[in-house]
Amino acid sequence: MIEDDEPTVLEARLEAGGTRLDKALTGIFPALSRARLQALLAEDAVSRDGQTVSSGSAKAQAGLYTIILPPVISATPAPEAIPLTVLFEDADLIVVDKPAGMAAHPAPGSETGTLVNALLAHCGASLSGIGGVARPGIVHRLDKDTSGVMVAAKSDRAHAGLSALFAAHDIERTYIALTRGAPSPSKGRIETLIGRSSSDRKKMAVLRSGGRNAVTDYVVQRVFGLPAKAGGAPMAARVACTLHTGRTHQIRVHLASKGAPILGDQVYGSGSPATAVRAAIVEAGLARQALHAAVLGFVHPVTGEPLRFETAPPPDMGELERLLEAL
């Protein structure tokens, strides 16, 4: 569930194109530096006439440009002695099993109690500073309410190496989701463009044009509440999703686009689960999207050692799955 404060929305019209987009945008948004605009483009925060644009080097086109400015966090994160489940640690990186409810880094509404706060206390001065004051060590993120395996950099060389691996999609990442119904067919690849929704700029959506390419492989591992007649849909399913790209909310958007949104997802979970499934969610105490980052595998960017980590979903998802099995 999105808990950030409302972002600032800037709009301005570019009457004529032809120059580089990032340069043209500095002319109509003079309060933003070219470097800041390039970062916003990379974050899919810029659109033209409702379509996301992301390449600052592309030729600008005339149109109405909209920029979504995320709320600014002014305070420097403070170390907090928050217990961490550490799966691996050496001088260059640390791998943890992040609990649901913990944001990766400070943001409006989550200024404290984040993974960054915990890492600052655990790692001290060794934490890499490449990610900036608010995000030291962070090379990738999980949504606040998504649990699972995350890696953070403790040294600048590990930060650069991990960032390169993520940029090249040379990372093994598999997630477990419990869904309303089940995607069909039971195994496949979802490949779409994902960008900001034109109807709600705080949400992501599958787009026909613009946005960024997003690729997810999925396998239905188990179905629950089998239909009474052949050809019907089950009430719920356990789905394993393997990411080949890392777009914001990618799995949540992709499964919703297949008509099988993640249970408990308040943003993308359109439609209501069956009564028995709703009762199971309440009994299990699930108060988030049922999504867990189960597997993270990569080559250590400094030592070259192959590393692979796998964790089971936490108790809320485990209990929900047990209850769904009884349907």
C-alpha cells in the first residue's frame, strides 16, 4: 500500500522540439538542474502527453510535459539498533531477509525503522556511501510490504559491481506470490511496457507505448479451491515469478494484468477474492500483499564467488497458504 505523502506535480508545455530532451526540459523547468532531470527521467517520473519518456539523449518533441517530484527527505538517517536476519556478510556486502513492513530506505511516512537505519547501526562506517546520504548501501529495493532477500553494499567497489549486475539483469531473483485465482496458462512469460498510470500517477501500469520493457516468467506451483466444473478458475494460487527486469511494482502489475492480482494488494488487487479466501486472509493476519522475495543469486562482485540465498515466506504467508490448502 502506498504510504508516501503526495508527490509534487510539475507541468509545462514545450512548444518546439529538436534538441536533446534533457536540455529542452531545463528550459521549461528552470528550477531543476540537468542532472536532476536526467535522474527523474531514469526513474520514469517524466511523461509527455501522458506517455512516459525516459531517455534524456533522445530528441525532444513538442507537447505537455509532466514531472512527478517525490517528496524530499531532508534528515540524515540515524543508526537504529533494529535486529536483522543476516544470511551472509563479509567486508564488501551484506545479505538480509527483510521483514514485511520495513521500508528499504527513508521516505515520507517511513523516516525511521528502515533497512538503512538498521544497516547504519549494524555496519557502521563501513556502509557504502555511493547511494547517497539517504540510501547508503542500497542497490535495489523491495516494496515496504514485500518480505524477502535483499543485498546491500558495504564497500564502494561492491556497490559499483552490484549496480552493474542489476543493470545487466545478471541476477537470479524469484518471488513467491499468493494470488486471487490463477494466471492462465499455468506457465509463461509476461513481457510488457510498464510506466506511470495516466489515470493515477502514483501507480504503475501496463502501457501500449512509452514506459520500459518488463519481463517476468511465472509458474503456477499450486492451486487452491478447485472449481466445481471443468474449465473454471481456482479460488487462489501459489505462483513463482522470476524477474528478468526490475521495474517498480513489476510482479504486482504483471500478475494483475493476467487477472490474478496478489492477495492483500491494496493498490493493484482489483476485484474481491472469494468469501472463503477473504476469511483465510483475516484468519492468517495478512495485512499486506502476499509477496515474498524467496531467491537471490549473483556472483560476488569482488571475490567472484557464486552466491545464492533462499528463504521461506514468513508466518503470515505461510499460515495463509495452509488455510488455502483446506479450501
